[in-house]
Amino acid sequence: MYRFIKLSCALAVAALAFTQCTKDFTDEISVGESQKASATKIINNSHNATDGSLLVKFSESAAVAFENASRSGGVTRSNIEKLNTILLGINATSIERVFPISQKSEESTRRAGLHRWYIVYFDKEQSLDEAAKQLATVAEVDVVEFNTRIDAPAFEPRPTGNVSAAATRLATPDFNDPLASKQWDLHNAGANDKSINNRNAVAGMDINVREAWKYATGDSSIIVAVIDQGVDYTHEDLAANMWVNKGEIADNGIDDDNNGYVDDVYGYNFVDDGPITWDQYYPKTNNSSSHNYGDVGHGTHVAGTIAAVNNNGIGICGIAGGDGTPNSGVKIMSLQVFSGRKSSSNATYAKAWYYAADNGAVLANCSYGRTPLIGSDSDSNFVSTLGIEYEAIEYYRNKKNHPNLTGSIIIAASGNNGIAQSSYPAAYRDYISVSATGIDGMPAYYTNYGPGCNISAPGGDQSLGNNAGILSTLTKGIYGNNDTYDYYQGTSMACPHVVGVAALGLSYAKKLGKVLSTADFNARILLSVNDINADLENYSSGKYYEKMGTGRVDAFLMMMNIDGTTCIPIPRGKKNFYLDVTPYIADGNSKFQLLDMVISDADMKRLGIKSKPRLLKSNVFVLTCENSGSAVVEIKMVAGGDTAGTTENVGGMTITKKFALIVRDNFAENNGWL
């Protein structure tokens, strides 16, 4: 298998001619027009770049030449004299293809042009800028990119201790997970709920997943890539829902399935180039200059929100964690881009996206991002300065890895900088950027908002109390050697809520046999929301107003958007509310006569409807909903006349249409349906 080209003896052969050609080479690159042309190939800068290496995208002919040289055992049989001379001058030691050859994906890799990306390694004392300038003068070099070093993100746990209190209610009557009662993000019953035990809690400020679980709980055909710290695949509440590469044998040091990676059983560690790890934990010391703790269970926490195993009598509920039956629950693929305190890089991220694409992930949870540069950030800047990462993400986005979706979906955290712009890659127009709300449903103090932010979800706000964070799974080592659970906060915690809702939506689409385009599926996610702006106009001087995306994500609405059921908003507590369904039928001008609204006793009780909705002669229902919540009702009507036809009388046809009633405290001027 080809991955490395060693540069030693053959470059020495060229050394005899190096002295003579150096002057000619210097003269050549001093020409103004040549310098300008070369400079356009360098797409970013050397600030915080990895010493001793550059990312280079070669021409097709050069890439083929390198491959042929590798197969024949030669290392400079590419017939690119100028390149060989430059490599000798910077003391190059090896050239590595970034994306390894895989039997099952090489064709698609070449079609996308990713086989042309290489890492050139050379003397660390060599000036990166000078090396980049020299490589850019070679005609067969298309792009030179500095491999920007990305330090492990500063993340300070705010632990409450190992959570293990008994439940006082369950997230759903059907599931027996004991800590589900504390997951206000899944079901928020408000400040009076003793399980939540937080005076800032506001009823209904959750993702409304209990109602969604009636339609789907997560399907094992759906693979979710968690691009983060390593996920603890042995965790008691995650192990059963981990993706497993069945073609690989663990810890034998062999690439059993010939996909280019050794021992990639649960995913891959792209930092250490090996199996997933999660135990590089460093407690804070008095001499710490930052809050970088190494592994803090970040990836494991994210994974638990998406797919902790449901109904197993252990721990928490995952949004798409199944119902405890075989083949329920989505699968988590761990793609590790941070390990302990080690730095990551553009190339590390790119490799993770590439792996996700080629190994079946259809949803990706991306909790990393770069600090926004207000005024200079843009989609074109992202594409032009992060070439290899952008190309790898697009390669993933265009991969059809599930039969019910035409491509793959990217959902990313907007950032924790508290500024009015999403970070990249989340901000890119084809990816979903998630902002964070707290236990009160309001924007978390740290969340990014404004341009590039598409949707909001619970991310926790521990300024309102530690248990106002998001409760999820944590790795061993945080509190000892046992599997643990605790509260964290961040847009990193908000992001997996939207991923979980998307996973439920795709699970339901599979059940219904629907095939959706990625654009359509993204739209359904972003329209599965409850209004947030009614609460924001006068909140915090209005700085968040109309800047938290389309609204607060709602899992039940996602189910309704997947099967096409029309949703009707109803204000909670408004007595004798007149419900006119006319605008929601056909084009809003159709002729029909309402007959009845069919709603179950259980749904009436949950919504606080004490008497059955009453039909007025004006074709309007009257009802009062005391509780927030959702329910599907059937409305019977006559099409073509005022009365239904019978064996004795000529009349219209009796038809039935399903609607979803969405009861919330506040709705925008458009009735909250965004």
C-alpha cells in the first residue's frame, strides 16, 4: 500500500547539480510576473503553522508520477527536476499522501481530486514561508497550504460530581433510564419539578422528544460521526450503540479491511494515528496557565446526548438511542481530532471528514471551530484558506451513505465566543450552525449568534446553576474508574441535540420509505422549530433578537415535517381560543364543512384540555389548552357540500386530515410557524 515516499539517496544524486542550478532557479523566481503567479498558489499564512511540513496539492500528472515511483521502488522518478531540486534545498525527508489508498473508495477519491493532496516533510529549521514560495514556483504544484496547528480547545469542566441520584419521574413512561428525570433538555417541566431542582427552569424549554419517540427512536442503519475527542466506546450507556468496523480485528496492528487505517474498530484517532483513546486526562495544577485539561470526556458527552442507549435501566436517555429493542438506536463513529494536550491541524480535520465519508457516516456532529473574525470571515475566505479541509468536507457532504438521503449532513457548533457571528466551518452556507439556549430557553451567555447561526438548541447555561448544564455520559478517569455522568455546557452540547433530532427524522423517513435530498432534509430540520423571537425583543437590550436562527429545535415538529403533517400553533392558557383551520387546508380558500375534531383522552389531559373542542357554526373550533405540548388530531370534514352524502341524501364526501397542535407560551406574529 502506497503512503510514503522517502527522499534520501536519489536526492543526493541531484546534489551535484544543485550548486549550478541554484543561481538559475533564483533568477527565475525573481521575475515579477512569475512571483505573482506563484503567490496565488499559497492559500493561507504561516501563523501558528506546523513546523517542518506543508500541504501540497499536485497536478494530476505529478500525483501519478509519485504513485508510479512508489510502485517501482524509486523515489524521484517523477521526472520533475525543479521539484527535486527544491526538495533537496529544504532538506525534505518524506512525502506522504494525505488520504490513504483504500480498495473500496479510491475511485471516488480520485474523482474528487483528493488523491492529489500530499504532506511534504522537511527540516524543521527551514523557513516555512520560504519553502512555500519555492514549492509554489513548480508548475506541477497547484496549491500550497500551511498545515495550521490547532491547539486542543480550552475546556473547563464545571462538575457537580458523579450524578447518581434516584429518579422522581422518567423522560418517557416507556423508558426506564434512571437519570432521564434530570435531563431538562429532553423534557423541561419547569421550576416546580423536583427532579430538575432549578428555579430558573421554564416549562416547555426542551426539544419535545417524548412525543417524537412515538414515531421513531433511532435506527441502527444511521451512522453518526462525532468529530471530537475520543468517545469512550466501553461506556456502559454507549457501548451497544457504537459503530463497529466489522472488517477490522482490534489491536493486531494490521489493516484487515484494506481501508488505509490500522485497528480502526470504533473509528480512528487521527492525532496519534491509531486506535481511539479518551484517557489522556490532566488535572488542573496551581501552575496551569490555561484551562486546558487534555481529555475531559468532551466527545463522550456529545455522543451520549445523541445516542446513549435507551430503556436499558442505566444512566440517561439518548435522543436517538433507540428503545432497547434490536436494531434500534443510531450508531456513533468516533473520529478523534484531539488527544490529551496534543495539537491538531488542518490535515487532521480533513482526514476525519474523509474517513466519515468513506466509512458510512451520514450525519456528522462537528463541535470544533475557529474564532470568528468579524469583518473578514466569509464563505469564500473559508474555501480559499482552508482548501484541504473544505474539499474533504464537501467530499463527505456529497457521499450517499444512507438509502433515504441523497448525500450527508453537517451540523456544527456556532462557537462559545459570545459574539455576533458563527465560527467556521459551522457558518458555511451549506452546513447547519447551532447556537445554545439555557434551562430558561434564553440564549446562553457564551453562545455565538447572528450571521451564520441557523438554529438554537439546549446547550446549558451553568451561570444559572451547575445542574443547568446538559447531563450526559463522561469517560472513566474524570471521577475515578467508573462510568460516569455529569453536566457540561457549550454550543458543543447544543449541536448534538440538533444531530439527534436529525437522526430521528432520518429514522422516520426510513420507516415511511421516503428518500430526501440533503437540501430538503436540511430545510426540514431548520423548519422544525418553535419561535424564540417573541422572548428576545426586550431581552438583553434586544441584541439576540432575530439572531438565534429559525428558532428552538423541536423533535416532534421534525416528525411532522418528515411525514407532511401540517402543524397549527396554539397559545397556552388562552381561554376559549378560536381555532380556524381554514388557512391550513389546501390553498386556504377551499370549500368544506367541518364535522369534528378527534383527539384522544390522553392527549387532552397532556395539553390541559378539560372539555372536548367545540365546533361553532362559523366552521371554527373553540378550545382552551392549559399545558405546553404537542398532539396529533384528526379533523373530519365534508368536501363538496354542507352535509355528508348518505344512502338517502345527495351530499359531499367525508374526508379526514391529520394536523399537529403545537401549544406554547409565545408565538411570533406569523403564529410561530417559521
